[in-house]
Amino acid sequence: MFLWVHYADMVIALVQLPVAVVAWWAATGRPSRTSAVAFAMLLGAAVLRLAAGLVLLRWGWEFAGLRLVWVAPALLAAATAHLVWLRPTGRPGRAGAVAGAAGIVSVAAMAQLAGVGAAAVTGVAIVAASAMTYAYRRLPRRPVPAGAGRWRAAVRAAVGVVAVTAATLGLSMASALPARSSMSGGAMDDGGGAVAGHQHSGGISVTELTGADGGDAAVRRFTLTAQAATVRLDSGAQVAAWTFNGVAPGPQLVVRQGDLVEVTLVNRLPGVGVTVHWHGVDVPNAMDGVAGVTQDAVAPGATFVYRFRASRASTYWYHSHEMASVQVRRGLFGALVVLPRDAPAQQDAVDETVLRHTWGDEDGVATLGLAAGAQRRSVPAGRPVRLRLVNSDGKPATFTVTGAPVRVVAIDGTDVHEPGVLPGVRILVGGGARYDVEFTMPDAPVTLRADGPGIVYSPRGDAGPGRAAAEPALLDPARYGTPTATPFAAGSHFDRRFVLRIDERIGFYDGRPAVRYTLNDASFPDVPMLMVTDGDLVEVAYVNRSGQHHPMHLHGHHMLVLSRDGRATTGSPWWVDTLDIAPGETFRVAFRADNPGLWMDHCHDLEHAANGMILHLGYTGVTSPFLTGPGTANHPE
């Protein structure tokens, strides 16, 4: 219901703008039926928008407040002007009331569609236009030659078109990103804690935050070469891809917990920089692989060596973080699996990583690996099976397992405490997230589906997908498993508290028309950095007031989910590094600031990030020598 009300309100607000222009224009001239009809439409739309705001109170003031604060005055102004319109005399007052009401309605509509700043600019423009119109009409009138009236009307229309065009170009130019900017500068948010501040020079550079030496740990060395290649889907379609080592997805890297991982990145892509980000691995900041924040993008022909310890056994993935919205889609990603340190190798076990990816745009071909259809696997009955489910897309995907009792054993790199056995399971996996499931192979087919592509496991490997089984219940991670002790909880004392309100706005971003998904009504690089001090306990509230899913990914840390929509989590502690927030949802999460650096916190629907849905977490005294922007070689999204 939230989506229906949210988008109905936005459509009404969008329609109000041209109607308000007509009403204002007609009211500043001679009163006419046009102004009366337009005004009646404004009045009805204002009533509907007020009703939408009242309905959204069900989700809380955070969702209804902005609408009600702006729409209520607009409705009052429209109702007052309507009373004036009905008066049999006083035309000058009537025209002024209609024009004023149209202006207020326009401001209220712009507040919802483009943000408070755009509403303020709209208000100033309306006042200026009204003043110029009033002054023009007060000028002495001279006899007008025949036909001159039409020319004057044409000139007025041309002036209006030029003014609108100039305003549009001005807004477009004003939205252009700075040619060069540093993540060490800009506005900051202290979250109510002691003033942390950040430095433009001095302090500790991110390049120094490389982590401890490996000591006597086993060193696992890999080379990832970024190169162009043509990959073939199971349909026979060929994709001009960017790959690691000529394959897509990239090679799976398998290491043991405690190993020192050393990966040499070689860039052989012509004219394109590349990095590698270790998604979900809490690496030292210098190894995080974000162009313009922790390193410069690796230029064609150059190399970069990443070193970090694999401290937590689970499922992760890696991908480029330079022009990520383009490079990940084209194939620069792969899986990283960290096996338990002392777990014996199970020769008869099946351990498979399943990466779901959409080739082309978001409406392109969805695959598991490179297969868009149903794949077949042979697994003897009685074998233990672990499926590591990874969603490399930005939109959430539903993975469904049927045919065997199943347990969900890990989420985003953290084991689930006492996972219960389910007869089958559906899991909504947000963009960038990972879920591990286990089952024992029965003497019958087991089917994995992922919103289209699928895999059928059977003892002889010849079973097809067959008839679709009844849909299992959707997993609720907030209620699954059993509670256990955590290092902090909802009742802990938090050193800093932040609120991040997510909205969608119509306007311009970096000089182009865009639907911007904003954080606290701002887009990158204008979103204040969340400032912390090493050791702080931090709480963050994510409030999704938009109509889209947003998988929020905090680099370098894992977040404990405290509550969803005001209800505390009651199952196993739910730790995430990528939290999918659906429209109308509010999450409260917490984390310990124990990994100093400058860290991205962004939407992992990478198209949203490319349109400005990025902010950063900064530690006191940490600086970066790297720059990002169109005037540099670094474009983190």
C-alpha cells in the first residue's frame, strides 16, 4: 500500500505544477473560465495530497511529516482563494488570491518532487514573476495599433520560454560535480557525540592503514587480470564483457581462515581504470579498493597488490569499485570463499557458489553464472550440500530452494545461531548480499530457482525442473534462528546516533536529468560525512521514504540489526554488511567503530549510487591524498 500512496502523491504533485502555472498565468490576466477550472483542479489535488499524507501517518511522522507540513498550507491557501473566487465582487483581490494559491501549491509540489531547496527557489521565482507582472500592469497604457496585441503576446510567450530554458540550463549547470574533490573535506555530521572533526592535511593517511604483517600465516597468492573478452551465455548469445582472467564471473578465490591473501591486480583494459573491492571483508582501509578514496584507479598497463588477512570464514565476493555501475554489470566481479581454519576437507561434500547476475541493463538477461535456463547437477543421495548464494545485481532477487529440508546457515559472512530446519525456503537477497544454505541430498530432485534461472540437483543429474512446487514461506532474518549474546544491543549506550532519510527527487545530477535518491535531502558529494572516533559505539537509523529498494552497504564494518519498523529482532543476531531496505521500511542498526579509515556507505543498487546515493564514514584524524571527480581518473561509482 505504501507504494501506491507514495507514487500517487508524486504523480498528483507532478500534475499540479503545469496546472498551477496555467492558473497563475490566467489569474494575472483577466479572470476567465480557464483560471477557474485550473484552480478547481488545484483545490481537488491539494485535498488528495492531504489525504495521502494522512494515510502515510500509518508508517510514522518520518514518512508523512514532509507532505503534511507543505500540503496543509497549500490546501489552506487554495480553500481561502476559492472563497474569494466565489465572491461576486472584488476582481483584483480574486485574481491575487488565485495567483497566490497557485504559487503556494507549486512550492508544496516542488518540496515533494525535488526537495526543500528546489521549493525555496520556486518560491523566490514566483514572487519575482508576480512582482514583475504587477509592475508591468501598472505601466501607463498607450493606444495599441491593430495587430500589435498579438505581437506583444508572442513576445511575452517567447520571454517565458527563454526564462524557463535559462532556469533549466542553470539548474543543470549547478548540479555539475566538482572537477576534483577530496573525501577528507566537506560537511560532517557528529551524530550528537563529541566533535570529531576531520583534517585536510596531517593526521593519518589512508595509505598507512595497511593492517598488521602476516607473521607466520600461510600466504595465498593470486593474480587478477582485467581484460576484455567475449563470453557466451547458454542461449548462445555472446556478450562483449570486461573480465578478470578472461572468464565471467571471475575466478573463485578459495582460502583458509587466517591466511594472508595477496592479490595482484593487472589492468589490460584499454583506456579504463580498475580497482578491486572485497565486498563484505573487513579489510584494512588501504586495501578497500575504492577509487578516489583509498587508492587511485589502476591505470591501463599498471598493477596494484592487495594484502589482507582472511579473518572470518564465510562467503564474500569481489568487484571493481571504479565506475562500478558500469564495470560490475559488464563482468568485473567474482567470488571469494574463506573456509574454516581447521575444518577437515569433506571429499564427498558439495560446496557450490551461485552468483546471480544480469547481463546488459537491469532488464537484461538474468543468469546463474552464464546460464539463463535450468542447469542440471548430479549429486548422490546422502551427500551434504552447501549453496553459497550471491546477488551481484542491485535489485533484490528471490532465491527458492525446494525438494529437501534446508537450513540457512550464514548471512553476509556471519553464521546464524542455531538455524532451524525448514521444509523449503524463499530468500529475498538484496543487491550485494549473500546467504549460505545447507541440505542433505535426498533420493529425489532438489531445485534452486532465482527469479528465472535455476539449478536442479538429482542423484543421476538428469532431472529437469518439473512442475513448480508450492512456494515455501519467505525467510524473515529478524525472526530466524535463536538469540545469543552480542557485544552490544538496543539498550546499550551509543556514543553517536545518526538518522539517514532516503528520498527520491526529480531534477538534475552532474548536469543531466535524473531521478536522484537522496540521503537527508542531499546527494554526493554534499551528503555530510558521518564522523566517528576509534572505539565509538554507533547507531544508525535508515528511513526509506522512496519507492525503491536500497541495499545499503557499509564498507569495513558489520552492522547488527536492532529493529525493523520499530519491532526488535528476536531470532539469531542478524549481522549484515549490506542491508536491503524496502520502500516504507525503517531499520535501526549498530556497529563498533573499530576499523579506522575513510569508508564508503552507499546504495549497492549501483545505478542509484551513480546518481548520488553515496556518503562516507570518517574517523577522526584520518585523511586521504586521493581525489575523485570528472577532472580525475577516479570515479568510485
